[in-house]
Amino acid sequence: MVWGFRVLTRAMAILAVSAIGVRAQTLTIASSAPVTSMDPHYHTLTPNISAHGHIFDRLIDQDAAGRMIPNLALSWTLRDDRTWELKLRDAKFHDGSAFTAEDVAYTLARVPTVKNSPASFQIYTRAVIGTEILDPHTILLKTAAPYPLLPQDLLQVFMLPHKLGAEPANEDFNNGKNTIGTGPFRFVSYQPGSRIALDRNDLYWGAKPHWAHVDYRLISNEAARTASLLAGDVGIIEFVPPADLAKLRQDPKIVLSEIVSNRSIYLWLDHAHDGTMPEVTGPNGEVLPKNPLKDLRVRQALSLAINRAGIVDRVMEGAAIPTKQYLPPGNSNHVNDLLPDPYQPDRAKQLLTEAGFPNGFRIVLHGPNDRYVNDAKIVQAVAQMWQRIGVQTTVDTMPWSSYATRAGKQEFAAFLLGWGVNSGEGTNPLRAQIATWNPERGLGTANRGRYSNPAVDALLDKAMTTMDRGERDKIVLQTMKLAMNDVPAIMLHLQKNIWATRKGLTYVARVDEETRATGVMESKP
């Protein structure tokens, strides 16, 4: 009887250890925002890119600090000022087929053909006007003019197998038919707005992933995300809610990882309409003959009315730093003397009077309520500050799924957005957001306010063709300062990227916001 009890106890212990081992092989990630498609070329959206990076590889990657490192391309060198040579590594797609130069040529040609893209990746491939395959592991990329930024652009483009053929259907990425990459994990399933299931890729060319399975869940509600971590339902959460930071810092079962990010939060202002705007009216609701947001003094007034330090302290709970530009201090494209606008409501009122609005005006301020950290709260805070200078502000927030589409159609006069500079260099936001909208040249593709400044465009063109890195950085700094002082948008702050893991797990914080399962490791006891 005693012997039987001991055997049973030992068997139960073995089963318990086995169960723990199985659980240890599965990492559950709580993502903060929905993935809109599994097509890696459909939408330049950070949640998409973060998820896609598990399945697909880039030619060039970056480390946690934003430094470029080899990925599928072992090297990238200039043959002449219009030709880049890439040497490719031996790698296999998830279906066992070899990755070759033909796949690179196919991918670069495919990106601009993606239909109905809300924010196209073609801004990162447009410079390539031709490819030449020298052998399966060597390819030449041709540009029409000297273009030093091609390696940075390639950071954004995931490689696909050429066997997918012409115009692979978007829905076939969502159902898994086309979801074939060379990345560390294989696609298993995708439930829009809910979760993505992944399995370890045993054919992966790099270090074998620690996790056999990844359960990538969408938990957009901040309180629910924290609760899921504290309950042990997930191993890591991203975008830790600022309101929970103090509590989590004191919890011995939780480990925090944080870094100032390349993600800026700002308010776009409408520059597209010269005349009457339904969302901007006089102080009594009367129609205005022209759009006041086209006046620099009005834009400056709206900026000076905002107490950024107050928002960082009270709304963001310290999880941000005030800014007037896209990149953080320490980055080579950060303008050291371009400081955040001070809080000067009296000066703001004076500027409004000078612009012909002594009694202010009415405006609708829009924002998402489920995309950025405390996005709806930020919009409410800004509205209250604008009220104090006589700008009667109505707030309208909505889910990102509908908000992004409407913002892209220039339906809003003033609206909150964010931009993550994944390449870590200044021409990225200048080309995408500040340059005059020009689809033919691939410029201004994310310029939702339709801002345009010929002087900024001219400097940016110069920067984009200057091969010397030091000289190019000087021009980028000059361009950034000129553009930001013209207030195309009202810059608010740079977010801090903060992850929380349960005790026993570690994560190296990344400036690019990406949550990578390969970066989550079990810590030693």
C-alpha cells in the first residue's frame, strides 16, 4: 500500500513537471493594438510590423538600440553611386524552398502593386528602378540617382517567395495560404481582432527560437492587459499603462523594461482646405471664409496653449518626454536646439488676436481611443487647454479601425496621431509625413494633413541624394528645424516604450516598439 502510494505520488510529480515543461514552451504575448492584415506589404503600421517580424525576415534588421545589422542580406555595398550590391545568406522558406535573389527582385516589384493599402510600403521601394541577379546569392539594386538611404529603407520590407506569383490575394495571407516567410516562427492561424498562433520554425537560419509556440493575443484594453499579466495568463505585455506603473514597479512578481522610443505623438492640423471647413467655425458657429489653420500664427497659438509637461506628468504618468521633433536626444538626427514649445497661454491669445481671432473659434478635435498610450485622455487634456485661450473645442474619439480610414481621407481638421521612426533616421518622417504629397515620387504618403512647404521639399531632396553621411546629417537637421518651426503638426511628446514580464522572464527594451518573441528569455533563478 505504501509502495503504491509512493509510485502514484512519483507519477503525479512527473506529470506535473511535464506539464510545466509544456507550458514553458509556449509564450503568450499581449499586444496592445490590432493587426489589420497578415500581408506584410499591406499597411505600414507598427502593430502589423511587430507581428509580421515573427514570420517574415527583412534583408537588413536593427538591434534593440536601432543600429542596422545583417539579416537575409549579409552585406550591402555601393558598386557606384547608383548601384547597391547585396550578398544574401543561405536560408529557407517555411515550405522548404531556398531563399534566393529572385525572391528579392519579386518582393521589391510586388510592394507597389498591393491594392487598397491604407499606408503603402512603396515609399521604401520606390528608389529601386531595376534589379540584376548575378547569382542566387548576389543581387544588384539600381537607383535613378545617388540614394544613400536605401539600406535604411530596406529595414521596412519583408521578403516573400517569388512562387506566390503576380498579385497574391490579401485574404490568402490571412488564411495562411500565402503566409510563408523565412522567419523564426511559422504561421498557424489568425483571428482578426483577437489572436495569432505561431509555431517555431525548425528550418530557421539563425539561432533556434527558445519558444516552441507563441500565442499572440490582442488585448487593447489597458486594464485588461495588466490584469492578464498579474493573473499569469500572459508572459509579457507591451505599452504598460502609465496608471499601472507605480503598482507594477512595487510588485516582486513583475519585471519592467523601458526605453525612450522613436514614437512621437502629435496633432495633425488640416492644410488641405483653403476655404470653408465644417469642423472649424467662428466663435458663434458662423462659417469662416478661410481655414484659420493655414495661418502660422494660429498653429503657433494652438501649440503654445498646450502644457506638455502637465500631460507627461499627469496623463502619461512620466512615461514620455515632451518634444518638438520626431527623434529622441542622442540620435544623430535630433536637433539639439529645437526645444518643445513652452506653455504660454497669454502669448497664444495674443497670436490669435494678431491672426484676426480675438474671440477664438470653434474646432472639433479627433482622436483614437484604442491605438496609442492614453490617446483619448491626451485629446481631452488638449481640448481643455485650448478652451482656456478661447478655442471652443469639441472632442470626438473612436476606435482605430474607423479612425485611421477617416483620417486618411482628410475628413478631420485637427486629430491625434503617432509616428514610429523604425529606421532611426530623420528622413523617414520627413519623407513620409512632411514632404508635399506626391504619390508619383512616393513622398508624403502619410502626410494626412497635406502640409506643403517648397523650401522643406528642396532641402529634403538634397539630403536624399547626399552620399556623405556627415553632410547628409547636417542637411537633415536643417530640414527638421525648418519644418518643425513652421508647425505642420503640433508635436506633443515621445513615448517611453515599456514592457512588463512576469518574474522569470526578461526582455530587452527596443526603441522601435516591436515586441519580439525571440527577445523574451527565461531568466536564471
